[in-house]
Amino acid sequence: MSGANIERESMPCDVVIVGGGPAGLAAAIRLKQINSELEIIVLEKGSEIGAHILSGAVVDPKALDELLPDWRTQGCPMAQTPVTDNWHWVLSKGKSYPMPHLMMPPFMSNNGCYTGSLGNLTRWLAEQAEGLGVMVFPGFPAAEVIIDENGAVAGVITQDMGVAADGSHKGDFQPGMEIHAKYTLFAEGARGNLTKRMKAKFDLEADCQPQVYGLGIKELWDIDPEKHVPGRVIHTQGWPLSESDTWGGGFLYHQANGQVALGFVTALDYKNPYVAPFQEFQRWKQHPAIREYLEGGTRVAYGARAINEGGWQSVPKLAFPGGALIGCAAGFVNVPRIKGSHTAMKSGMLAAESVAAAIAAGAEKTELMDYDAAVRESWIAKELKQVQNAQPIIAKFGGDVGTVLAGIDMWMRQLKIGLPISMKHHRDYEELQRADLHQPIAYPKPDGKISFDRLTSVAFSFTNHAEDQPCHLILKDRALQKESELKVFAGPSTRYCPAGVYEWLTDEDTGEARFQINSQNCVHCKTCDIKDPNQNIEWVTPEGGGGPNYPNM
């Protein structure tokens, strides 16, 4: 963590953007398009742009068309594979049943969309941004927010480098730099650490419902060319989550170069502490309809990340003195469409327009209420309002009945005859129930060909953290973890983490249970920060460049 009494260098700029994902880079590009003289800095915690980006992804190009209309002819990797074939399957244990697309409102269609690597898209966007003069700094996580004497956000401090696990300074210690800015845009993605602090400091969630999340786990496979259909998009629901009283679904996208991206999303509002999202994903891959594509293929990458699922009713106040939330930091994912990059980019563009206008008017560190208003009047709001009840309906009524009711609600909204109501939801950790109310789940052992264990999987995320640094997973109360997380909830951290970070071990000397944190395995998915039943674990930024190094994810 950054020390308060360390002498630091400082750098002034017009705008600092925390996060080099689609929203942050779209904001940077739009700022330069409006005023090429603006000094823009983008800070990215990953070792390179795209290293921490993970998504399916099927991308709606709506925002990209607005930002860079010629992207299809400018070498953008997303242009390689337009969606050509759409399937939606309801799975039982051994069978699949296609759901007719006529049952879905027109806005759910993937026609005109593209499938590919969101990480590679952000790498290309970074090239466009740098070509316009944006300063992009990967490997520099923002660790602290600078608050000025008036209580406004005035920039950020990057993470100190070369700090030992005991807090002492190693020989290569380098203090973080103060980045002073007229405006700071937070584009950290889902459950960003600084975003959490801004939400609390400025009470941004006072008038919205709590954000809720899903855990998305993904693999990239090279498959048999005879089975590969470029542009084919498959979504599934039902089994195996139908057996564990939770909900979510899978995806399998045929992308460029003979690869498929496949993954599984488990809603994190599940009640049974014995649910293990990683194991549910492994079970799903063994379904005959999915295994058929994978047999004879080779897994080449693995990763996981949390996904915003709260929808429109969970969008907080977006602006505060000197700063604003954009992209998944605010939560613009369209859950039924399983898409959020287009809305994230659009929010970044709208924020950029607001910031550029404020700076042009000579205003610094003001509250950008015109940005908040612009989002709520944009196509982002229109799109998310159409599906605002889908997540809470399915969460309340389950995957089968809930899907039907959610579909009816979406059709009614499409036809503008639905009631303008918003069903409510609770924070994910509040939904977890005591272990004595549930039975353990017996998951099958991995076969090493289609299904795998967690530690082997983590190796395919190419995760690395510098040795001898402070643990970035802060356990607030070790005694509480033992008395509640273990004794009441049977240690769900050992199951919800997709990277095997948490273990309950038996101390050889005392025979007592001991909580082990293997922080070097962390893929930065933030699930622990979301699902710990006591909110006793806090994720903070590790030393710069640490974490996964996703290729083509």
C-alpha cells in the first residue's frame, strides 16, 4: 500500500483514466478526437493492455461504429469473425433442446455482431489512442485517490514498487507517482477497489439497488477444424446449475484461427455454500452437446472474472466532484444479451464529451452532472431498461420458470405495455446460507482431457506476482474467518475461488484449522471480495504487472 509520508514525484495532466479496458480507451480516444491538445493518461494494472481483459466475447459494434466508423478496414481484429449462426440450448443432464429465437424479443439478436478476443480489441484500441497522443502506461495500478482541500478528486497515486511482505522497502523500491488531474475517470471494471471507495465516500449508491455479480470462467481451445464453424454462437442454460438450485449459463463461440471460446457464468447470489462455480464449469463441459466440440482439441488458455449483473436498477450516481464512473465500474452489462463492452464504450465516450466541455469552459474538478444525465437519456438507458427485470426474475423464480417470466416481461417492454417496475435484489453475500441447511455436492473428478483441476487451470492463465510483496488479499479479522466462514458456512472460499487461492489447512503442531491465502494464484476475479459471507476479505491492487497475462481472451 502507498505510504502517506513518502516523497513522490508528480505529473500533471488534464485527465487520468484508471483502467485500460474498452471504456477507458474509448474515453481517451474521444477526448483526443474533441481536443487533440488535451493531456490524457491511461493507467493499466496489467503487464500490458489486454492482459487482464477477459470476456466471451460477442461484441455489438454500435459504440465502435460511433467512435471509429472505419474500424472494419483499419486492421481491427474483431472484424475477422462476424456472427453467422445463433443457437440457444436448454440443457438437461444428457440432452439439449433448442429454444426458438422467435420467443426472444428482436433486441436480443446477435445479427450484426462479431465474436473474438476482447483483449485483442483493447490492444488495438490502445494503438489508436497512442496514435492520437494518449499516454498509456501498463503495469502501473492506481492504488490511492488524491482528494483536494475541497473534498474533490484531484488524481491518483500509483502503486509503490519494491515493498517487501513485511512492509519494508527492498533495494529496488520505487515510490508510486502522484498523477494530478483536472478530472479522473474510473474505468476499473467490475468491483474495482478504488471504485468501491468512491462509492462509499460520495454515497453513490444511495438511490439505487445493490450491484450483484456473476462469476464467469472461460477457456480457449484449439479444436478439430472439421468441427469449427466460424461465427457460430451457442448459449446454454439449465443443467448443471439446475441441480444445485442456482442459475447461470454457458457459452461456446467459434472464433478466428480454428479456436472456440467457451465459458460458464454462475450467478453469485447462490444460497448453498457447497456450490463450486469452477466445478460446475467442468461438469458443463462434459455434457454431450459441449464435449462433442472439444474432443480431439487442446485447451490453450484459462481465466475468470466477475461480471456485473445488477442491471439498470443498480447503476449508481455516476459523477462526483472531480471524477466519474464509466464502463463496468458503473455496471452497464446487459445480462440477457451477455454483453457490456458496447455500453461500456458508450459511457466512456459520453464522459469524455462532458469532461472536454468542462475543461473548455475553464472548469476543473466539478461534478459532471451533464454526464450522468447524458447516460440516462442515451441508448444505454433504453437498452438496459428493456431488460431490467430479467436478472431478478430469474434469481427469484429459477432458471426454468424465471426464463419464461423474464421473456414475457422483455416482450411487454418491447411493446411498451409493461409496467415500469423494477424487481429488487440483495447483495450476493447476504444470500449465502448456513452449511447445516445444505448437503455437500459430490463433483466428479477431472479426466484431464475435457475437465481439469484448478491448479492446472491457473497455469493456463499465465498468472504471476512478484515474490515477497504485501498480500493484496486483506483478511480483516482472522478469528472471524474461523468462527464464521469455516464453522458456520463450511469454508465457501475454498470453493468459490476459481484459482485455488484459499485453503483451510490443519496446523501440524496444534491440530487447529488454519486459513491459508495463496495470493500468487490470484487471477483478479474479485469473487472473494463479493461473496465472503462476512465481507472479511478485501481485494486491493498488488504490485504493478501482477496477475494474469491473458492471450486472446
